[in-house]
Amino acid sequence: MTEHHKPERLLVTGGAGFIGCNFIHYWLDQHPHDHVVALDALTYAGNLASLEDARSRDNFHLVHGDICDTELVERLLRDHRIDTLVHFAAESHVDRSIHGPDAFIETNIVGTHSLLKAAKQVWLDDPGTATADHRFHHVSTDEVYGSLEPGDPAFAETTPYAPNSPYSASKAASDHLVRAYHHTYGLNVVTSNCSNNYGPYQFPEKLIPLVIINILHGKPLPIYGDGMNIRDWLYVDDHARGIELCIQQGQVGETYNIGGNEERTNIDIVRTLCTLLDARFQADASLAARFPDAPPANGQASDSLITYVKDRPGHDRRYAIDATKTEQTLGYQPVETFERGMEKTLDWYLANEPWWQAILSGEYTQWLEKHYA
Ligand code: NAD
Ligand code: TYD
């Protein structure tokens, strides 16, 4: 059955994180009268500053809380008469999952199950609130499909799951739970599996912001292994656009791949950023004054900072998304080219230094501890 769903009242988990906040900006821009509630535990990766504009609106509410708190989620679904839950909240960094998998099991698996239980209770079980007009959109990753060799066909929705890191294994488990709640209980779920995102508001532990900020500070650019691992990069707004289509037109119980068709080696990404930043410094003399330790401030090339380091254990070699189903059934097409997306991202980090300086200096964490002790 083809479902057309018209969301008006959304609960967005993980709305203070990278993709969640970009999704909220996108959604409020496209649907300025919708009611949007963000639920976020404000872990190290959550940032209220990323939602500053949204927070001044009457139709946006931020709730500081944990997705594992099923009662809280039930209350939010009821009190705000939510018709659409968009689930981003997760522990998302592969390197952290290698050093401490427990938080990934708790948030990504137990937390997703908590949301499913709350959604089932409010949307299916309670006679006072049960409604067929509901949608649970689960945001997942291409990493659940495992690793490709050069020349292998890209991941399709039918590719068997083969997760290799504690992060991807926890996301795979959550995908299976979401599927089971549709097949067993009839919850209206849709799952999207997306490739690597980049863009504004990304926490500086991830490759692209890390490289930009390290160049500005004249710090080494750590390349894991031989730098030839491949990721399929997508500008974050194109992910938001894909999720919007899945929510409005996706068939319940189905999964949709979202990707950018922009496979790049890690070393290629790093060299592209080096070249772009060198050009920015050449065009704008004020950058050398702001960032005196950056190589181009001293007549050197940024790529002099490239440093090969020990590889990540179990490092997946290649990810690539085949988004044919999403393109053909939902009319999905990414809008941003890789070149323009990278320029926009770089310019955002140059124009928003206070956002990332607060993270680097720990100021934000201290502020958070004071306000949410
Ligand atoms: P992120 O780490 O930047 O943000 C995660 C957000 O979730 C943070 O705001 C954090 O405070 C919040 N959170 C964590 N635990 C929580 C809990 N228990 N309760 C409530 N909130 C909690 O992550 P991201 O990069 O924005 O990723 C968002 C989603 O998209 C994740 O589910 C991730 O698996 C998926 N995804 C990410 C990418 C990518 O390239 N970043 C690609 C595909 C899919
Ligand atoms: P990352 O941004 O952590 O995303 P993911 O592991 O989920 O794909 O890393 C992207 C790629 O960049 C990945 O192959 C690991 C590599 N990488 C480095 O080489 N150096 C770094 O410092 C980081 C953070 C990542």
C-alpha cells in the first residue's frame, strides 16, 4: 500500500546533534507552521547552540531527556499530540564505540526499543490516543551493510547486514527492532540508511571538521592506515530532504537507501580541504591574522600537516550507497555537488568560529554542567 503521510506535529530525537539540528532547521524552513519537539540527552555531542534560531520560535520546544526514559517519551507523544517521530538520537562515533561500546548498546539498542515501546503504547494500544495516522521514522546508516571491496556493487536495500564495529552492530540491532515492531504489532515504521554526512554543526571529532580545525591550528592531520578507505559523502541537507520524502511518501515497513554518489578516498577528502583552505587564505588576508598557526598563514601548504597514523581496528574499506529505489519510488535526488558542499561547509566553519571554539575549550561542557546539574 502506498502511504501518503502529512506530518504536522513532530518529535525529533537527537535534535541537538549534527544531523538532527540540520533536519530541524530544514523542516522549520520548509514547514514553518509545524509543531516540532526535540528530545535530546545533551551528551557531549548535543549542542544547544546548534538550535539557537529554532529556540526563539513558539512552535519549537526542546526537551532535555533520555530516549531510554519510556514514560517521558509516552508523555511527550500524548501531550504534544505527536503524529511523527523522527529518530536520530544515537552514539555515533565509530572510534568511541571501539573504546567503549556500552553506551552504544544502551542508547542505540535499548534507547530505540524504549521509543518503539512508547510509540506502540500511545499509537496502537491506548484507546484514547490510538491512531492509524502515525509514523515512526528510524534514521540508520550504510555501515550496517559492512565493508565493500573496490569494484563490488554498492549497497542496495537487499544487501545482507554484516556490521563490523560496535557502532554499526548496535545500529543494525536497532534496525531489526524497528522492523519487528512493524511486522509483529503493525507500527507504521520507515527506515532510511544513509551514507556519510558532512556540513555545518558537525562535532569536530569527525573527519571533515577535524581536518578543517586542525589546519587552522597548524596541528597534524591524522590519516588512518593508508588513507585509501572510501566513503560515499552526502551534504547534510540532502539527507534531510531524503528523510522528508520517506516520511511523506515512504511505504510503511520499507527501508530506503539515501546517498550522494560521491565516493572519495579519505586522503582525497583531506587534500581537497587543504587546497580549499590554502586558496581561502590567499584570497583573504584577515585569515592569517585570525589563524597565525595555519601553514598558509606562513607561506606553507596545508598538506604539509598530513600525518599517517596507526589504522582504526576493523576499519571498513569502502562504503557506497545504491539509492536507485529511493530515486525511483520517491523521486529522491541530492541537490548539492560534492565541490559546492565542501566549499559551503568550509565557509560555515570559518564564519562560525565561536560555535567550535566553545566545544574545543570545554566552555560548552562547563555551561551545560552548570545549567543541567
Ligand atoms: P551526533 O552524535 O552528532 O548526535 C547525536 C545526538 O543524539 C546528540 O545530540 C546527543 O546528545 C543525542 N543523544 C545521544 N544519546 C541520547 C539519548 N540516550 N537520549 C537522547 N538523546 C541522545 O550524531 P549524528 O551524526 O547527528 O547522527 C544522527 C543519526 O544519524 C544517528 O542515528 C546516526 O547513526 C545516523 N547517521 C549518521 C551519519 C553521519 O555521517 N553522521 C550517517 C548515516 C546515519
Ligand atoms: P568518520 O568521520 O569517523 O566516519 P565513519 O568512520 O563513520 O565513516 O571517519 C571517516 C573516515 O575517515 C573513516 O574511514 C575513518 C577516517 N578518519 C581518519 O583517517 N582520521 C581521523 O582522524 C578520523 C576521525 C577519521
